[in-house]
Amino acid sequence: MLWWKRRDNAVSWKAARQRAARGAAYLDAVDPGWYRHVDLRRLELADGTACVLGQRYGSFLLGLGRSGLLNLSSAPLHSLSPVDYGFLCVQHVDAEVQARDYALLNQAWREEIRQRLVQEVLEAATEGLAKLASSAYECEPNATAK
């Protein structure tokens, strides 16, 4: 069975969320900070240059290889399904179903990316506050203060 046909995926919000979460977690492991390279306003998974992999790596096909999703070595069974990881819509269904799947995936990926951006801001703010509190604690008291 070919790598992109490994599994039939249901087209639903729940399935799109699960697939995008799986893909985002994969990218977190192989390319930390990948989400900083994706413009949410341009994000369109049906477009090979505006999709997650396209925006990060230049094109969908380049992204498959550079992210390690597609392995063209002597062991191609180790390639991962871009459908299962939310980078590609379900295959072998009519165009309406594919369009719905892409619409759901676009929204699911936006949520995954927003979550990471918000988490990054919160972590930076927490770190900044901790440094500020630490430096304020270490300052000499004002000798003129009464």
C-alpha cells in the first residue's frame, strides 16, 4: 500500500483537530519553532506554497522531505502519511469532501499555531517577570528613603 493511502480518514472537525495536532507535535519534535514561519493570514493547505510545509520549507513537496515525513531512502515504509498528519486532505473522495476537509484542516492548524504562539508569549512574559523581580530584589535599598 502506498504511503499516502495508508488509512481512510473521516472528514470531521474532531478528525481534523487530531490530524493537525499529530502533525504539529511531529513538527515540534523535528523542527522546534516551525510555527513562527507560518503566516496565519496566508495559510491554505490546498496551496502547496501557502500550506504549513510550503510556508516553512518553500513548497509542500520540499517540506515532505525536509521535515522527514517522506523518506526516499532504501526503507520507504518509514515514510509517514501526510494525510494522517494533517498536511494533506483525504484522498480518493469527491472534490466537495476534499474541500470540506481542507477547510477543517485550515482551522485546526490555525488553532495549533495560535496555541504555540500564545504559549511562547506567556513563557517569555513569565521569564521576564521573574528576571525583573529578581533584579528588583537584588538592588540596594535607597539610602534617602525614609
